[in-house]
Amino acid sequence: MNKDDELNKIIEDLSSNTFEYSDHALIRMSERGISPTSVLHLIQKGLNNYYWNEKHKSWNFTGQGLVPEDFTISCIYEDGTLVVTLFWE
């Protein structure tokens, strides 16, 4: 699968709420005070602000959740979409 196909599958999975969180992402969410509801809010607001992270081979989506600060979800696609980490911008 090429990167464009991967991006389209990730956007489709995020938009339809058919994705999973890695254990690492769940730990980071707890440490950083980012709730699953806030992630869903970021997704619902639109997935137009994204970039490819070559170093980690992931698609990153940045926006606002339920707080005014932007944060990023980092996703990979391997037989489905996995949110691998989250961080504040």
C-alpha cells in the first residue's frame, strides 16, 4: 500500500471511529490529560491538518480537542488504524 492509500484508509477509519489506541498512546493520553472524547472532537472538527512523519513512518493529525491548545495524534496503518502516540504542540 502506498502512502496516499494509507492516508485515505487512516482518515476513513478515524472518521468512522474504527481505530485503536496503542498501549503507549493510552499512557501518553493519561500523562498529558488528553481524553478519548478530546481525540474524537479533534477528528470531528476535521482531519485537514496532517503531515507525514518520515522518521517514525506515521501520519500525524493536528488540531483542537476539547481544550484550546492544539495537539497531535500520530497514526499508522497495519490491518487497521492504530493511534500510536499523542502530544501537545
